[in-house]
Amino acid sequence: MTDKLQVYESIAAVMADLSPKGIGKDRKNQQQGYKFRGIDDVYNTLSELLSKHKLCILPFCQDRKSVERQTKSGAVMFYTAVTMKYIVVSAIDGSSVECCTVGEAMDSADKSTNKAMSAAYKYLCLQMFCIPTEGDNDADATTPEPITPKQTAPKQQPPATKPQPTLQERIAKFKEYISKATIYDLHDTKYKNKMDALCKEAGPEIAEELTNIHNNRMVELANA
């Protein structure tokens, strides 16, 4: 590990310079009301110390995922998560160490990726240099409240309409009914009404045929 000795010494030196004062929490979250240290505070404090101890932090984005989410008011927010790799290099001897962290952020326009990268860098520095922290920190002092987009219920298809029987089919069915009807069926009011309606709709020839079938059934039942 001798090739990384200087980078570790430089990191420890930055920690030593930060330990007496740290980075103050001078900003306030507008939604939850807690205090936090922003990315600008981290940059402003560390830029001098990194230069002093000859440290460079080189970022590489390894993965990015972004989805749309909806707020309670119905607005669209873009939620982005990035996986960042950082190479911390000592400019004194070129020794280096790799670190990896994740950043998440939301924005209503095109800044969610920028915020996520800033969050990843801030947490890298807070953890690598052991800067004390408490509570939650967000990307830009705001915490949108997303909700799961409403799922549109699939439209129910209307029940299939049963095809109506043709006139010929109804005549054939009625003939079959007459041939099996009882004496009580043939005197029923509903039967008579249906007989009259069908005779009127089908015309005189069918009416005569149905009447003959009716009369023959009556005779058949009388002789039974």
C-alpha cells in the first residue's frame, strides 16, 4: 500500500484542518424546517483545503436512472438517481484511491441530474473527511412530495350484444313450440299475442301456415 500512502496522508490532513470548525449548517430546508449544509458550503470550505494538501477529486458517472413522478398538486417531477465513482488523487506522488457513492434528486425541469451529482459529491466529502452531520440533507433545500402516478383503470368493454334471431328462425322456433304445446299453452293470452304479432309481421302466407299448425295441434290434443 506504499503507493497510496501520500493520498491517505493528504486525506487525513484535510480531516485535521476540518475537525476544529467543520462546516456549519447555515441553511434551512423550506419544507421540513431542518438545517443543513449545502453543496456550495462544501465547495467553498473544501476548495482551499484540497488545494492546500494537493488533492484532486475526479468524478465519473457509472450509472443514471431517471423517471417521472407526480406531486400531490398534479405537477410532474423528474426523479434521478446517479451512481458516481470518484478517484481521489494526490498531486504530490500520483497515488490515488477510488470511492463510489449514489446521489438522488428531483426537479420539475432539467436540473435533476445536476442535483443528484451534487448530492453524491457532497455525501462523498462528508463521509470521506468525516464531517459530522445529522438529520436528512436534500439536494437544493427543497423536498418535493411525489406520489405514485394514478393508474388509469382499463376501460370496460361493453358486453357483447347477442345477435337477434332472424324472422325465419323465430317462425321455425314458434312452429316447434306449437307442435309441443299443451291445451293450456294454446289458450294462454301471451301465446295468442305472440301468434298475432308473428302472423302480422310474417305476412298472410305464414299466418295461414301457423294457423293450420295451431288448428292441427288443437285437434291432436282433443283426440288424445
